[in-house]
Amino acid sequence: LQLALDRIDRARDDPWWFGQLSNARGNLACLRAVLDRCDPNVRGPFGRTILHDVAADWCSSEDRTGPATMLLDAGAKLDARDDLLKSTPLGWACRWGCLELVKLYLSRGADAIEADAEPWARPRAWAEKMKRAEVLAVLREHEHS
């Protein structure tokens, strides 16, 4: 991978990188190599970032928190809203019931309330709609802190 990356001449914010991040997120060494070359906030289809997609993956908790932590350490933004669900990565984590990501995103400064979001797109609304009781409990703790 590194040999190929060394020959790629694209801007850090080129949307092309979204696909490379997507392909690499299952392997932390590959993800690190790609993140060294691109902006972790590049947008993909429907305005998603890779931090959004981590919540939608069908993988184990460990497989989610590793890439999410690496993306956050590289500067991934927690306030980015996608164009389809109008939600942040926290909203996506609440929608899909990714308790470990909800905790991680909140510990890294995600806004539990998101008063500026459409009411139906707020983290709490997703957790309620999808009946995610454990996620709701964590959100409630952070709404009052």
C-alpha cells in the first residue's frame, strides 16, 4: 500500500480519498497510511464522512472503536452532517445502536443535544425511534452535564 500511496498525487481534500478511507478502515495499519495522505473529513455519497460510515458497519465493537479513534485523532469532525439523514456521526451511532461509539464520541466532545439540528435528526430522536434504551441512558447522562 505504501508503495502505491507514494505515487499518488492528489490534494488532501480530494473526494477520491473517501473511497480509499472506506477500503482501508478494516485494517488499522492501512487506515493510518491513508490518513497520513488525506483529510479525514472528505465527503462521500450523500455528504457522509468515514466517521459516519463507521457506525453503519456490520462489525464488532472493537472493529468500530479502533478506526473511529484513529479518525478522531487525525482530526475527524464530530459536527459534520450528512445530506440524507441530516445527522452527525453521533446521530448515526445512536440510530444504529453503537453504544461504544456513542460513548467515544461524547467523550471526545460530541454535542449530545444538537439543538441546531432538525428535531427528527437529533441523537436522542434516533435513539428513541430505533428503541435504543442503552443509548438513550447514556445520552441522558450527557444532556445534563
